[in-house]
Amino acid sequence: MSSTPLFSDRINAGTLLADSIIEELEKLKATGITAQPIVYALPRGGIPVAVPIARRLNCPLDIVVAKKITKPDNPELAMGAVTADGQVIWLDMKPFRKQQQNLRLEAMFQAQQKAQEQQAEFAASCPQLSAEGAIALIVDDGIATGMTMAVAVQALRTQKPAQIWICAPVAPAELMEWLNKWCDRVIVLDTPHQFQSVSRFYYEFPQVETSIALAYLQEHNQIHQEK
């Protein structure tokens, strides 16, 4: 894998990803499945990637808030992931001693609280709709461990969409088989074996501030409603 970044920024990545998604949707339509798509971004980094996709598909843009559950002594190490509504997955399901179990639960509740706080920040800018019967496209700016993406799929599954697709510009090659087990289709533009981090695949990868993410959501959904 070359060290040259693949994407100039998140908007560029989303524009390229939109082409692949549209191609796959056309193939699906040819089989007689005509369910309408809804784009769901993982905030905050997934929102700028999702905007060009939702724009090209002329569909609503919503979010699924998921947070990593991290070890208290190592915030960089994920034990699992949880959504704002309490869907949770664990990286390791083996039995734990009571003290360890209590630490796990405390970490989970802390992560869920963060997810709920972020959900509340974005709620007013999101469309009030259900994924039932739709093709739910879950979008992020890249997939490193897959934990937050997997729990987002699990959360959306409760709304009974026709299909769920995982969509991202880049993800590790060794993760692809696992990701495919979670959803109906995975669309990833590049699957390097040497991954390291999502940021290395972008020329520009600044942190997406809440105000910017909210502006993207508000602008897109307002334009979509007016059409």
C-alpha cells in the first residue's frame, strides 16, 4: 500500500463512495427490489462523508450515535460499543469476575451517557422517520475496529429495514469478512492490509466540530424537505 492518501477530505471520500453506492442500488433495483434508501451517518466524522451520498440519492440524512466502551486504565482500547438507545456489543464475551463485570458495566453506562448527550445535541436537526422497509445505508469516514459500526447496525435492525448496508471509504482487509456477517452488503472503496489509522488515508482529516456537523445536517434536510 502506498503512503499516498486516497482522499483529499471527507467530502471527496463521500462523493466517490456515492458512485459505488448508486451502482449497487441500480443492480438491486434490477432484481425488483425498489425500497427507498435512507442515509445514516455516524457522528461526527461520518456526517461530511454522508452528505454527498444523501444529496446524490435525494434522500433524508439521519444519524446513529454509537460510542466505544473503553477500559478505564486505557481509554484507547475498546472493549465494546454502545448506542444511545442501549444496544451494546462486546469485543470479548468470556465470563468475567464480579469486580471486572462491574467495571465493564460502569464503562458501558459512561459511554451510553456520552451517546445520549450527543443524540440530544443532534436531535432537532434530524428527520423524524423510521427505517422500516427502507434500505438503511450506514456511513462513516472509515472503519478501524468495526465496533461502533456493528452496534449501529444492531440498533437499526430493530426498526426492521428491508436491508442494511455498511458504507465507508476505507476499512482493514482483515475486517471485511466480519463486517459482511453484520449486514446485507458492505461497500468499502479501499481495503488495505496495513491500516494503522483512518486519518492516514486522507490529506485533510480535521476533527469535525459539532457546529459544523449540525450545519451539514440542517442544510441537507432543509433542502430535501423543500423539494
